[in-house]
Amino acid sequence: MIYRFSLKQFFHRVLTFISCLVIAGLLFGELQLVLLIGAVIVLIWNYRHLLKLINWLWQKNLISPPESSGVWGHIYDGIYRRTQKYRRKQRELNARIREFRDGAEALPDAAVVLDLDYCIRWCNKKATYLLGIRWPFDNGQRITNLVRSPELTHYIGKNDFTLPCSLESPDNEDQQLELRFMPYGDKQYLLLARDVSQLHRVEKMRSDFVANVSHELKTPLTVVRGYMELIQEQTEDFSEQWLRTFSTIEQQVTRMDRLVEQLLILSRVEVNADIEIKAMVNIPEMMNTLIADARILNKDKQHKLLFDVDETLGLKGNESELKSAFANLLVNALNYTPDGGTIKVSWQRVGEHCVYQVSDTGVGIRSEDIPRLTERFYRVDKSRSRDTGGTGLGLAIVKHVAHHHHAQLHIESTLHKGSNFKMEFPAQDCFVIGKSHPKKHIIS
Ligand code: ADP
């Protein structure tokens, strides 16, 4: 039964009770005694209800409140309503959690809820197969204690979840996983792990195919070049037409040779992508070779070349990859800058980064072409690129090398004014060569 609380009724009852006591006290001529008896009765009544309340609150299986009228009826009723409301809310909340969990169970991916310390709060069944998490046994365990992989530790350490993390499944080395972390709710992460083994296999087949084809093309190209040279050596009096034909064959063979070379470099960089780099590369020494090569290439064009190299700054990395990326940016600047232009190349520590930078006063690039430059075979001006012997793979190589070295590639350019290509390597991968203080040198 539900009582409606009314202040008027409450005061009316209290006044009636006190009036009855006063009348009875006056009738018997014992006002004080009657008032005292009245107070004791009220006290006993209240204590009885308090005991009832305690009994009701602590007996879990009693749902309906004890029967009572008056002020205690209002108290029971209030508490009862609140508990009912709380129970209703809890039922709703449980239903929502069940819905979320059912949804997460239906996912084809492993789903794990983590707190801010990357400790497991919940996971679906798929997480058991893909990540080897045993639920609820592993509740509260840090994910890196269960999925022991340097890639995951490095990824979490970086605290940048814009790109997914790829790693081998802890239970099956043939299984390749892609992990995505998404901050959600109140200080939680949702980790989704997907089996990408099939995709990985297809990608591997593709890159193996490109590498094999490129490798196989090298021999016939060398043979064609060899025979070409032999014919030219043995026969002296060629007609004008034959000389032109030989020159075209030579140009095309050289182009093809360069294309094959670049394809091989690209597939090597792709294969190395998952290998952690540890070698200490002496960049200033490498720069010396690049400077010498640039001088030879620059003989005809007479560009003004400025090199600003920190001679004490080395970098942890893969030497051949870095050389290929640095050379590609430099050769591009030489190719796309008209005669007499200026090209600046620098290798310096700048704040939190070590920066390799090539800027030129060349033809420049339209802003709409910039985002597509690192795509394979993307060339802004196909005929110009062909003239320069370009393959359209140079910047794709630079992008992959940058990614492998945790570096950022920045491209800025203004049409007809010039371009600036910058590779920013994290300072923690740089080291000081020898003990001398950093010094700059400018060669022009
Ligand atoms: P390519 O071998 O054709 O030079 P890249 O991948 O190295 O291929 O470069 C892609 C395209 O970007 C080039 O075709 C060229 O149009 C443009 N590009 C690259 N570097 C420069 C530069 N320094 N100045 C102007 N355009 C450039």
C-alpha cells in the first residue's frame, strides 16, 4: 500500500495526539504523568518501526516494505520507491551491457576493453583464439604481459594510435594480426584485433612476384646491353639511321635498368618493413658520396649546390635504404630544377628531430598533386619525368624508407618557384659520431 505524505495531515495527527494527552491529563489531574506515558508510547512505537526497518533492509529476500501507516508508512514508501527505481535502472543498465557484449561477441574481430594502464577489463571469445586471453582468468592483467611482442610494446609506448599495429599472433606464428586501439567512454580503450593473414599472404605474394620479375629482368637486360656494345664495337661504319636506332635502344635499356633497380629497392624496403633497425649509420660519410655523385650529375646543368651537414650527427637505420631515399630526393632536385638554379641540402638536428632536407628553386609542384606524389608510378608531368629518366618510384621509396625509420616526410612546393622535401627522424634514433662538438660546413 502506498501512502501519500501530507504535511497538513501530519500536523493534524500530532496535534490530535497531544490534545488527547492534555485532555486525559487534565481529566485525571496528572498532566505530567500522562504526557510522560504519551512520550514513552511514541518512543516505543518509533523503536518498533526502526527495528522493522532494519529487518526489512537487511533481509535481502523481502521486497515489499512492512505494513505501516503514518510517518513510518511514508518512510517505507520512500525507500521502497527509491530501491525500485534503482533496480529498474540497474536492470536497464544490465540489458545495455548484455546488448554491448552480445554485439561484441558477434564481431568477427577480437574485442578487448582496457583501462588507461592497458589492463584488461573485459574481452570477447574471439580474443581467446586470436590473442590467447583467458577470460575471466586474465581479468586485470596488462595486455603486454599476455601478448608479448616488441611491436606492441613499442606501439603502446608511442601512444599514437592513428595507424594500426601489425604483429604475429602470440599463439600461432603463421597468423598475422592487425591491432587497433580506440579511446572510448570514461578513460578506457577498445582494442580490436583482426586476423589479416590472408591479406598478408596476398601482399607477400605480390611483393615476391614484383621482386622475382625484377630480378629475372636483370639478366636479359644485361645481355641486351652487352650485345649492343659488342655490335657497336665491332662495326664502325653505321649509317645515321642505325646510330639513332642504337641510341634509342640504349636509352630504353638504361630506363628499364633503372626501373628494375628501383623496383628491387622498393621490394627490399617493403620486405624490411617489419625488421627493427639497429645499425649505426655514419650519415656525414654517406653524404660525402652523395655530394660527389651530385657534382658529377651537375656538370651539365651548373646548379648552385649548397650542402649544410652536421659532421657529428649519425642515425640508427638501414644504410642502403637511407642512401637510396636521400639520393632520390637529391636527384629529383637536380632533375626538376632548370639550369643555374639553387639546390640546398642539409642534415641537421632541429629541436626534437634530425632532419634531412632538400630544397630547390625548380619547377615546383601544384598543391593538388602533392598528396599523390608518393604513389607508385605517379608523375606530375609524364614526358618531363621520362626525359629525366624518372621511373615514378623515387618518392614511393622515400615514403617507405621514412616509414621504416619512424620518420615523417614533409613536402612543400610552389609552382614555378621551387620545392622543399624534408625527412624528420626522431632525435632518439640519432647519435653523436666521435667526441668533437657539432660543427657545420658549407660546400658550394
Ligand atoms: P620520378 O622518377 O618520375 O622523378 P618520383 O617518385 O621521384 O618519380 O617523383 C614523382 C614526381 O614528383 C615526379 O615525376 C615529379 O613530377 C615530381 N617531383 C619530384 N621531385 C620534384 C622536385 N624536386 N621538383 C618538382 N617536382 C618534383
